[in-house]
Amino acid sequence: MVAMQIRVDINRLKSGKVQIAVFRSQQSNGFALDYPSPNEARGVLLALGIDLGEVDRTLEVLAEIGPKEPLHFPPQEISAEVLRSQGFRV
């Protein structure tokens, strides 16, 4: 599996859904998917290989801020296969 440097952002939408966006390093255009609950988004973030503690801390902050205020995870090495398995286009 060839891993790519990927930036992962998360934000809460006005509808209450949670959006996860992935971006290749140095690119401004990404691919986003919406999830009905923070718990579903949590599972996806963990499947992408993001640290459990970091996911939980970020979701706590997300619950306290307003909609459309994205939070950013540090860049991660994620394979195209893992991204596709979670529904993201690469």
C-alpha cells in the first residue's frame, strides 16, 4: 500500500451533521462526506488511522464551537485503499 500525505478536517454543519474533508498535501480542493452524528464520524476518523485521543479531544471541541468552523488534524500518512474503503475519492 502506498500512503499519501493527507490533511483531514472536520466541521459541524448547520443541519447538525458532521462533515469530514480530506485533502492531499499542498492542495486546496478536497473531498468531503457528511455523517449524521459525531459518533459515525468518529468511527471514520479512527478507520483513517487518526489517534483515538486526538479524535475524542477534537470531537469535544467541535461540540462547543459554532457550525462551519473547521478543525484540522495534523497531516497523516493514509493509503488510497483506506481512503476508498471509507468512501473518499482520491
